[in-house]
Amino acid sequence: MAKQKGKLSPTQKAAKKKRQKEYMTIFVNGKQKRVKKPVTIDGMDVDELIRRNADPIWLHQNEMWEYMDLAEDDDLFLFDEFDARPMPNIRRPGPG
């Protein structure tokens, strides 16, 4: 008969709990691998949190242009057909 597993000591239990909190198990080529869990904030991925909560000014300042989506009602700088008039020719003084 096989030997029974013993109970884990409190130190081993704490180490196991910490390990399960930090890592997750995935399968690669039929083998189990332990990898670090992705960083989350309130259970949400960091990129998703930024996409939902960041305003366009913050995204622009942090050079995250790929997350900026232009919705018609969100963009205050869209122009309408009245603003599409050509600019008047203004004579500017030349050099000299």
C-alpha cells in the first residue's frame, strides 16, 4: 500500500498560499508550467483599466495614442459644415 501524505506545517501552508496567489499554472506542450499572474487592479487588467478610465489628455501626455478612440459625442474639436469655409486670404508682410 502507498504511503499516505502528511499534513502540511503552518509554514508550508503559508508558502503554498503565497505561491498560489502570485503564480498560475498553464499547460505548454502538454506539460504544466507555473507563470506569474498578470497584474490586476480591482480584478481588472491594467490596460483595460486605462482604456476605461483615462481621458484623452492623459493618454496624449503619456503617448498612449493607440488607446484614444474618437467618438463623435466625446470629441469637442470636430467641426461641422459651417466651419469648413475657406480661410480668407490675408496678406502677410514678407521678409525685408
